[in-house]
Amino acid sequence: MSQPVPQDMVRWLTDQLFDMLVTDKRWNLIPPGQAKGIVENILVSDTRVGMSPLRMIQEVGKTFGADAVLIGQVYRWRDRIGADFGVESPASVAFDLSLVRPSDGAILWRGNYDKTQRSLFENLFDYKTFVKSKGLWLTAEKLAQLGLDKLLEDMPGSPLKEKTVKE
């Protein structure tokens, strides 16, 4: 059964993403709180009933004169039940990021991360996660951080992508 995603975890994930991207001085990033304020203003002034999410993204981007808007959606956030060395239930997270061009609503890039941590014996093909977790059972926050790292490595123009290429 699906459980609602805690809003404090959505804010945490948003802040993590912003902090990872703000280091790249080529981009002029708008803080999430400022963008949220614009969304609230648009909702209040929307005379049409139920502006579509895509139209909302376009309006936010146009308000800031942005070339692109990066949006995310968190679908699942379940923390582990247990400790670093043993769990009753592993952490599980699912979210995606989309880069949208405000002028026409085109999706420039989309990435998805959907992971429930498994033991190495359950999934030998997920050796990378095992190594990155140092063989420990991760919290949802740490699992999500691995997801953000992976998505930003894949995103065109991302500072993490360029850092990975240089290494």
C-alpha cells in the first residue's frame, strides 16, 4: 500500500538538490522558496479553474526569465526499519527530475531514480550501491542522496556530470 511522502523529506530533497547545483556559477538558480512564492501568486491570480502543471511550470519560468525549470516529483519515501548492520525493512525511495523549457513546455531531459536497497546476495548486479553504502543498510536520506548523485551525473550540463568526466 502506498504511503504519503512526508513534506519535510520533500523539502530536504529539494534543499539537497539546490545545494548540489548552486555551486555551478554558470547557472543563475532561483531558491526553491522564491519559486514557491511565485507558484502561490499564480494560483491566487489564476482566473481559470485548475491551471495544468505544465502551464504552471511555464509561467514560473517566464516570471523569472528562465531558460529552463528543473522540477521533481517524489513518489515513494520509506525509511529503513532497523540499523546499519541489519534491517527488518530496507529503505526505499522513488523520484524523478525533469528539465522543462518554459517557452514551449518541451521536456529537455528527464531522469528517474527508483531504488529499494537489497542485500548483495539478493542482487549481485547492484554492486555499485553495495560499495557506495560500504556494505551498510542506508537510511532513506542516504539512499536518496545516491539517487541525486546519479541523476545529476546523467543530466546534461550538470556540474556533477563534468566532475565525473574529469575524474
